[in-house]
Amino acid sequence: MLDERAEALRQISEIKNHLVDKRTFFPYNYNAVYVWSVVVAILTVVMIPLYEQSIVFGTSVIFILITLGFVSEGMMTKKENQQYDIEDCTLRQRFIMKNFLMLSFFLIVLSTTLARYELYIPIYLSWIFLVSIGYFAVGYVLNIPRFSQMAQLNIFVAVFLLGIGGYMEHLVGTDSSCFIFVQMYVVLGLSIFPAIIAWQQKKAIKMSQEAEGN
């Protein structure tokens, strides 16, 4: 009986390996998007006060928060992959993770440079623009139109606000009304919008699984 059970489990595992294309398959725990939404909201509030206190201290805290976000997502991804007997990341998971890693490290260095000249609005707009480039890649690679649409909107708004801020000479410091608006849009575009899309994706997946079950 034990041998028959072991053989049955082995056959089931082989069938699952054939059904799941591990090169293109993308299991994802959308709760990770909620984690990033919280990280973005915190960064939006604390980033500039930290930079004003100390450039080095601000950069260190931002690096730690971003690292915690990636660690949390990595743990969630590993747990999700285990449900499909995937020991390592898929190619799509590697592409997206490396994409956001490179964007994040570049943004941290860029933000440090801009903070030295108190160009705080360009810091926020650069985060909106480049992170949205990452989301656009996610939407394209995974065929999730909502992410692509959100990314295009964010990119357009970032370019528009940068142009308006430069024309009105409101890019330096934190005293302009434009600064408050940009902060609000960072939370909206990089925190609230992704969280809504993640909730929609989870709902769609659950409905699909229920339909298959019936």
C-alpha cells in the first residue's frame, strides 16, 4: 500500500510538472503588493524629513525600507511557488524582481543626489516615473492590462507635473502647493492604485478557481 501511494504521488508530481511551464509560469502572491503599498505610503511621508535631518540617515532608512519590501516579497513568492512544487524562481519572476531591484537602487542613488540640492519634487516624480516603468513591464509581460494602464497614467502625470513645476519654478524646497499635490499623487499612483489592482486580480483568480471547482 505504501509503495502504491508513493508511486501515485510521484505520477501526480510528474503530471503537475508537465502541466506547469516553469519557464513562463508566474505564480504570485498579490499580498506583496499590499506590502509595497504600505512601504510607499511610509516613504512618501518620512522621506523628505529624513533627508532634511541628514542625507546619509535618510538614504539608510530608505534603503532599509526598500530591502524589507523585497525580503517580504521574496518570502511570499517562495511560499507561493511551493504550492506548485517550484523550488527556484521562474524566468518571469527573475525578470520582474531584477527589474524592480535595478530601478530601486538607481532611484535611491538619484534621490540622494537630488536631495543635496533640495529638489524634493523631482525626487517624488522620478519615483513615480521609474516605478511605473516597472509596473508597465509587469503588465506587458504578464498580460495584466490594468497594470499597464495605471503605469501609463502615472508616467503621463509625472512628466506633466515635472513640466509644470519647472515652468513655475516650484521644484526646489517644500513650500509650494505643488509639493503637497505631488505627495498626494505618489500615494495615489504607487500605493492606492496598485493595491486596488491587486485586490481585483485576487478576486479574479478566486472566481476562476471556483468556476473550475464547479
